[in-house]
Amino acid sequence: MTKAFKANPDVEFGDVNLSKDKVRTSHGEAQNPGAGGWPTIRYFNKDTGYGGKVYPKKTTGAMCDELGVLENMQGYIEEMGKTVLCSLETGAGCSDEEKDFLFAWKDKTMEEREVEVNRLKAVQAEFEKSMSLSKRMGVLGKLSEKSKAEL
């Protein structure tokens, strides 16, 4: 994932080795390494400030299993980084589906985009009433792992 986001100016990756650096607080914010699962995943952006926030798990699985699914990790980076891997200018890094969507909406007005964002939020809210999309992906990922193990 680090290679995929290497050219993205919105994203930086860091690593703390707790056996060498006993980081317990950052800018007054408790870091709580190991709490909620291992590895401890935190994100830092303009909203969180230098103290950052803990990764909000989206499935009931272990953290390493949840973020071990590349789509989940990419989604997390994009959501918390408020960015996309897909280049808005060239379409580089985009799937065919993303390119189609990007180029269909690129020349729309701001008002048209806002209407679509509100529509998508409503669709997302409907999904979340029963089971979030990321939870569905997590369940499907586990089923796929089980199927592979049975082969």
C-alpha cells in the first residue's frame, strides 16, 4: 500500500518501534499502543491534529485480518486521508469503473456534484442500517479465505 500511495501528496506513512521508542503520548494525546488490537494503527490529519486518532475498526475481526484485506486498507487510507488513489487529472491509478465515474462527473457543476453526494450519503445510510459495506466486505473476505483453505 505504501508504494501505491507513494506519489500521493496527501499521504505519509510512519512506523514506531515500541521496543526502542516508548511513545505513550503525542502532543498531550494518549497513544495507547496495543489497545484495541495489534498492530496499533493511528491516523493523523488536520482534523485530528498532532495527537492523531485510533483506527475505527469496521468489522468484528482482528485488526490484522481487517486491514490485511488490501481494499480495506486502501479504503481506510482514502477515508482518513480525505484523498483518493485515483488521479483526478489523468485517471492514473484508477480502476476502469473509477475512470468511468470520474470522467462522467468531472465536468459537472458543483451543484450537480452536491446533489450526487447527498444521494450517495442516503444510499450509504440505508446500507448502514443493516450492515455496513465494509462489514459486508470483511465477511466476504473471511468466506473467501475459508474457501481457499478448504481447497
